[in-house]
Amino acid sequence: MKIALIGYGKMGHMIEQIALQRGHEIVSIIDVDNQDDFESEAFRSAEVAIEFTTPQTAYGNVLKAFSAGVKVVSGSTGWMEQYGGEMRRLCREEGRTLFWSSNFSLGVALFRAVNSYLARLMARFPQYDVRMEEVHHVHKLDAPSGTAITLAEGIIAGVGRKDKWVRGTLTAPDGTVTGTTACAPDELRIDSIRRGEVPGIHSVIYDSESDRITLTHDAHSRQGFALGAVLAAEYAAAHSGMLTMDHMMQHMEQGGTKPWEEETADHETNE
């Protein structure tokens, strides 16, 4: 498969390495200093572009790839809340393909499933309040993380007594704390911590007067994210529409261990 990379930082380099190991070809690499390459024949030849950039540039990057007729896998967070509706429209009405996820780790996909299941169980036990904490490296620009927001949405849908998530405290690399722990009973607080080179730690905490239940996913490196992004590209190459990790995981559960092997109906999601 021919892959283009949009963004060539640490994640871009790791994605390149894994894609080559899996037998794919990198036909174009676009970074901040060669934006004109969106119009190149090399970029247009790509079956899928994998985009890991910033919240400020992701939307424009996806539109440029769509204009070149290239499907996109995007792992950039902090922009879909504003542009998600437009992305779904483009996929539905103009036949574009976007595979977006706040986190491509297969472990996080499993963590999300467990998180949603636990939230449904906890709907019957109102004595447990719930909050979240996410920890990431100092280079991460958005807070809370996209993964934390996705997990929070799963809790809100299952637990019944929370109507929305809110930003709690933000602990900066120098230890400075901003924000507040105060929130209304129907609000789900997400606290954020930025330190070192932490790939990502997400914790869901259910607390009562008698005990505490904590569910945590701790990423050891970015390698799991990179592998998941390449698997998503393989899946997107054979499918169309607005795609998510849920679609790919369901496909793999049904025996499609190689996502590119089977063509199925187009997908659309409200995520």
C-alpha cells in the first residue's frame, strides 16, 4: 500500500518505521517546510495519508488531502469538536474517507470497552462519584486529551447521573496548578497533568465513602499508537466513509485480522 505521511515528528518517524516493516511504501512526507507537496503527483498517488500534527493545522491538512483525492487517517486531537460535523458531511455527501481516533492504541480500544461496561454497572450504584485524570508529555498542546474526552463520553452515556464533562485542574511541567476541583454533581471532572515524556496515562476513578475503584491504562511507549495508526490505514484503504476504531475492532473481532482483506459497506459514525 502507498502511504503519505502528514507530520514528521516522533510519531511520524515511528509510523514510517512500522509501515515499512509491514511492507508498505511511503510515497510522500509532508511537514511544515514543504506544504506545496500536497499538490504533488507523489502525494496524489497515496492510497491513504496518515496525519499527526496539531489542533491548529489538522483541519486544513485533511481538506488538502481530500482535494487530492486521498483518504485520511488522523490522530490529531483538539479539532474534531469544532469540525466533526463538517467531516461527517464531507464523508456522507462527497464520498470522502476519514478514519479519526483520539487514540489508536489497541490497548486503549479495549480500555474504552471496559470503561463503558463499568459505567453501565455503576449506574446502579449512585454512592460512587466518578472523575478522571490524564497524564501526558510536556509537548502535548490540548488538555484534557482527546482520549480522556472520548472516555468521559462513554462514562456519561453509561452512568446516567453525569450530563457533561468539565476541565478540572491542569498541572504544568513546573508544578504550577491552575483550574479547580469544584464541579457540580452532574459534571464529570477531568484533571490533566503534563510532565516529562509520558506517552499517556488515563485513569477513571470511582470513589465512595467506603472504597475506591480505579481503572487505568498506562502506555509504555508511542509504538502502540503508531501500529494502530498503520492498521487503521490498512482498514481505511479498503473501506470508505467516517471510520473509527470501533469499526476496525468489530471487523477484527469477526475474523478480519488483516484489515485490508475484506471490503464492507460504507460507515458513518456520530462520534
